[in-house]
Amino acid sequence: MESLIPVLNAIDTFMWGPPLITLLVGTGIFLTVRLHLLQVFRLPLALKLIFRAQNKGEGDVSSFKALCVALAATIGTGNIVGVATAVKVGGPGAIFWMWMAAFFGMATKYSEGLLAIKYRSVDEKGEIAGGPMFYIRNGMGEKWKPLATFFALACIGVAFFGIGTFPQVNAIVDSVELSFGFPKAATDAILTFFIAAITIGGLQSIARVASKIIPFMALFYVAICIGLIVVYIDQLPAAIALILEDAFTGQAAVGGFAGSTIMMAMQNGIARGVFSNESGLGSAPIAAAAAKTKWPAEQGLISMTGTFIDTIIICTMTGLALVLTGVWQGDAAGAAMTNSAFMATYGSIGGSLLTLSLVLFAFTTILGWNYYGERACIYLFGTKGVLPYRLIFIVLVASGAFLKLEAIWILADIVNGLMAIPNLIALIALSGVIVAETKKYMDYRSQSQKADKNQFV
């Protein structure tokens, strides 16, 4: 296995280099143009719909719970570790390119959510099934079924060996041991018990837990980050100026940094932004498909807020913490760098606050990806594949604390990228459907508003 590492590294570097990043961002730009900057002009409506969606159509969970399941998988260690990695390698300018990836990614995420509702189906148990495998097959036609199968296999691969298990489990057991001295084996046993108890209950159980944990953990992390920003409030204008300047010059405004090129800032910012918000990867529409709505565009708008919350809000908070405290210039990297920022502000309790955030972020990511992999499994093997899938997933979570094979991490990275390719092909091919459904929904809203006004005339 170790002898494969150089080969896997080469594939990984190529895949997450210019080709895939160009396809991801290019698709976002293409959809942004076709949708006439919908992520700007319709963002207020999208944020309002999170809590005011009618939830009158067919579906298994409310639009809010569907969003929470998607956010459970999306808001993870990437918001803490990924941002630190991007800033370490690409400089503060990487934060700006993370914003750019999120801006265009919002149009991508909107399109994914819309197509998820438009082409969703019902499985053998009468539960809603949807996602890229369905809008590839049902939207593009049966001749594209191999592409849908390819996506589903890649999705299970990511759930088993990528974002869904090992990185999250390792992040939890390592941070708990470091901060509280709790043995890794004990943490892993407790984690496995809770994951098993929740995931055996299926979507309803995952959605119920996610809808309670996600708002709390997001608000908690944003609150402690705002506290840090307030401490350094006088340096905030200079920090923002540094982010913008470094994005276009590739040179740090503060001395002591080895320097980075504009391409490094761009590549790391975009790649880590995509890793964090998953726009274009095709994961979120699997959760979006279960929402109770009869309007595909309505769920598309709600899905779009996931990228806004994940990157524009939460990743920005981490990025500002790193730049304001100056820890990005130090020797620490990854979670240790973010930990240094919090400890510089809050003292020893800062490490505990970050550990709690990291544990919650990683825990919910495991739950979300368990659901994604399960839906892909049902698509491939029917409902008879659910129990074997869940058992394998639980075993992998249990063993995650003890597996540290470098080849597994690289392979996970590659499989993650493989998910995006069929999904992006489908988004481009079905862009006409996306535009038509958007127009239909906006016309409906316009007519409803006119009717409401006429009632009071």
C-alpha cells in the first residue's frame, strides 16, 4: 500500500489542480450568468425561506431539516482545519479566493437543490430518493445511467473512506485527548455508540438530531469568533486590507512571511472553499431531495444558503481569527494554528472552546455522510443493501481512531474529486431546465404577491 503513495499523490495533485478547480468554478460562473446573479438578488428571499417555506409538497422532512442534514455534512473540520491549511500555504489572500469560490458556488448549490426536487423518485419503502444519480438518469436519459452509477459508487467511497469517517473520527479523538486527556479508545467507543444509535433510525433520526445541533454549534462558533474579533477590533480594517491585497499581489503586507504567489493563494483558497461548502460535489442535493416542497426552485434557494452559511459566515470567522491574531505567520499549521488563535485571545479556555466546536462539527459530518452513502447504496442495491451498509459504516467509525494510513487519506481525496465530475456534467447539461424552473417559480411568486395586494384594494 505504501508503494502506491507516490502514484496516488500524483493523481491527487493533478485532480485537485487546475482541471477540476476550473471545472468547478467555471460551472459556477456559467450558472451565475444563466441565472442572472440569482445568488445576489434572491439571497434575502432564500434566507427568509429557511424558516418560512410552506412545506406543502411531497417529502420526508421539512425544508429546514433537509438543510440541516446538508449542513451537518458540510460544516466540518474543513471550516477549522481547512481554512488554516489554505492560509498557511496560500497566505491571507486565500480567504478572498475562498469567498469567490463560495460566491459562484451558491449558484451551483442552488442548481443542485432545484434538480434534486425536480427529478426525485420514491424507493421500495416509500421514502423519497434523489440526488445527482437521479437527475443524471431521469433528467439526461437512460443512456447516461453509467454516469449515475459512477457517481453513486464514488459517493459510497467518500462516505466509507473519505469525509464521512476517518478524518472526522481522528479529529475528534485527537482533539479530545489533547485538550482533556481523555483516552482515544474511550472517546472512539462513545462516538461509535452515538453514531450507531442515531444512524440506525435513518433520515428522520439524523434530521431530528441535526436540526437541534446545527443551529447551536454554528451560533456557538460564530459567537466565540465574534468575541475574538471584538478584542482585535482596531486591527480589523488592516486585516481585511491585507486579505484583499495578498489575493492580488501574492505578497504579504506583514514582514516575516516567506511569501506566496497569487496562484498559490487562488488554488488553495478555491480548493479549500470547495472542500468546505461542497458546492458542485453533488452531496447536498441528496438531502435536499427529501424536503417537503412542490417547487424545485424553492428548495434550490434554501440549499443555496448552505454555502453562504458555511463559507461566507463560518469560514470567514476562522480566517479573520487567524489573520487578526497573526498566528498565520507562526510555525503552527492546521487545527494547531486555529487553536493558537483562540488561546491567544481566551487563554487556556480557548483550546477547550475550539475542541468543543471541532467535536460538534466532525460529529455532525459523520451523520450527514452516513445518510448520503446510504442513499447511494439504495440506488445501487435497493433497500436490502441498507443494513450491510450501516454495519460497515459503524465498523469503520469504530476503527477510524486507529487507522492512520497515509494512502487512505490520499485515496479519499481522489474519490471526493470523482464525485464532482459526473455531477458537474449534469448541471451543465440540465442548465436549461434550471433556468425554466427558476422562471416558473418566480412568475408564481410574482402572481401570488399581486393577488395578495388585490385582496386589500
